[in-house]
Amino acid sequence: MRENAVCALAAVGASAAMAWLGLYGFAWSDYEVEAEPSFNALTHDHVVEFLRLAPAYGGSLVERAPFALLPGLWGGGQLAVYRMVALPGLLAVAALGVWLCARMRSAGRPALWRAVVLGVCVANPLTLRALELGHPEELVGACLCVTAVLAAARGRSIWAGVLLGLAIANKEWALIAIGPVLLALPARSALPGALSGAWVRARLGAGRRQIACLASAGAVTAVVLAPLVLVSSGGFTAGTQAAASSQSAIFQPWQLWWFFGWHGPLVHGLFGAPKPGYRVGPAWTGEISHPLIVLVGLGLAGALWLAHRRRTGTGVVGERDALLLLALVLLLRCVLDTWDTVYYVLPFIFALLAWETCEDNARAPVLALASTVLAWVSFQWLPDHVSPDLQAVLFLAWTLPLAGVLVLRLFAPESDKKRFKATDMMMTPLLGGERSSAPQATSI
């Protein structure tokens, strides 16, 4: 407690500042349109109406419902409810930041590195924008996915499943975290394949862990979403179908499919705001984008399992590569999603940050910090200065090479080691630390 007291106080203070800056009101935000009617019904004791009015991410509203009821203890109104239901996300990122800093401290990482990690977690400008837009549930889902992988790597299959189930119920995009979580689960043993009996027992042990993880995840997801399904929530049902195969007119510049669209009638956004220069997307992009994200995530997980099977004789990936896989699929989610927006990048950044702070990685959190800056420039600064077409070009100019680097690091670590070593030598002195000379541990 003494070692983490300063870090925890800094995290709490930064979270309070983010709440003060970002939760000033919910007018003209997604919260007002999507979540406020449902929470308003709940605070007036209309539970069925609360479920019926829930949006596509109604599971997140169910999970945060106890926080919506707390303002009733002191007579708080809807503004107090709005602020309280954002509290789980702020607490989650603060806890994640403190835990990552504690792990870095035990590994002897420099204080400046730890300060950067805590800043990216709790004082991220993208987090502030997510709060302003009314989507604190993205913070909850991001932290649940990362901690599910961390729990799985420590053999906590049930807890990993519970966290994964809560993430999937929170928002359906968390389905892409299933692969990294299952691959992170350790086998009971890691003996060579020549010892056939021991190897079979190890594989059976890994299989039981994976089944337990999936069963607990499915049970938790079902418990959270069952009330919404039983009430036949119109918004939830329609939104869930849209998440699987979108027919929406939403077509943002920050995605791979942008130049397949065409310049037609003037596009209008939320509350009828005009968007000059925006393209109209073809119908097929909306039909394939979300299923493709899930398929790509499963395909990468399967390919990584086969690569580790050939390399080490076991399909167990370990914490480091599982976190890297999670970061990669979350980045590809942003690139492939026609709905991509500023807060979609947050889960990727937190997963990348967790990977960079692994005990096996003796480097400064350069990639997570650079990704935060580039994302802020792409989503916040460029829209006021350049055309949507140029925004798309610049977004792809950093996301696609970064995805390529992560793929190389994941599937060809030896061939990519020199590139990362050169990056560390350049960036580490800027962040006040020295590269560790300790040998890298194996993935298993």
C-alpha cells in the first residue's frame, strides 16, 4: 500500500480532473439520444421500460445500473446519474494504470516510464473525448478485455471467463478478445512432445481450462443480456442486428473502405449537422465490415496458435504475445470498421500499453504514447484543417504500417528484433531510462 499510495493518489486525482472536464453535461451527445431515456426510466422505478429503451449496448447499461441508482440516495437528478454511470470506466482505467505501474516498479523500470504509463491510462485526451460524447462504456470494455488476458495468463480461467463475459455483454466488439484470452491460458505442463503421455495430459489440462473459460464467459454474458432479450427490447435487438451486419449510413473517413465510397448528396451527421466532403459508403461495406473484424480476429488467433505449435511444440502463447495479439485485433477493428470514431482507439491503446509494460519487454511505452498522439491528431485536429479524403490517407498512413509492425513482432519476432532494438536505443534516452541487458524470456 505504501509503495502504490502516490501512484494511486495521482490516478484518483487525474480521474477526478477528467470527470470535471468531460462530464459537464450530456446535451447534444450520444448519451442524451441513446442511454438517457433508459436510465431515466430506471431511476423512476420503471425497470421493464429501462430494458425496453436500452440501445444496442444495453448490456453495458445493465452492468452500470447500480451506479445509476446511487444518486437517488441524495436526491440527485439526471446530471448526477450521467456522472455516476461514467464512474466505473474512470475507476477501471485508474486501477489498470496503478497495477501496470506497480508491475513496472517491481521490474525496476524508471519512474518517468511509469509516469507515462499512468498518464496514458488516466489522463488520455481520447478518454476525455469519449466522456464528452457519452461513451464511458468503451473504457469499461477496454479494461475488461485487457484484464481478462492478464487473468488467463495467470491460470485464472474462471475469472478470465467472467471478465470476458462482462466485456462481451458490455459491447459486442469484445468478441474479438476470445482468441487472445484462450491462447493466454497456460497448460498444466510444458513438457516436450517426445513425452507423449505427459504432453497429452498437458493438452487435456489446457483444454479443460479453455472450456471452463468459455463456459463462464457464456454464462456471465447470458445472465447480463437475458433480461434485455426477455423483454424483447426493440433498440437492443435492432442494434445487435446492426452490429452484426450494419445497414447504417454511418461512413467515417478513418477506415480502410473510405475510398470505395463516392461523393454524392451532402452527408448529415448527428442532429443534422452537415459534413462537407464526406463520402457515401457502398452497401456491401456495411454488410461485411463487422463480420470481417470477427473473422480476422479468429484467423489471427488460429495462425498464432499454429506458429507457436511449430515453434515450441505447444499452442500456449503466454501473456506477452496474447496482449500483442489483442492490441493487433483491436487496431484492425478500427481500420476495418466503417463506424470508426475517436473512442474506438482506446481499447487498442490500453492493450498495447499493457504489452509494452510486460516483464519480458524492457522498453519505454513509446508505441502507446505515439499512438495516442497520432490518434488525437487524426480524430481531433485534422478534421478542422484538411478534407475528409486527406484525413483518410493520413489515418491509414500510420495505422497500416503499425499493424504491419505488430504482425512482424507477433509472427516473426527474431527478424523484427533489430528494428525494435533500434527504436529502443533512440527513444529510451528521451524517457530517462536505460535498456535492460537481461535476456528476453520465452513466450511460454
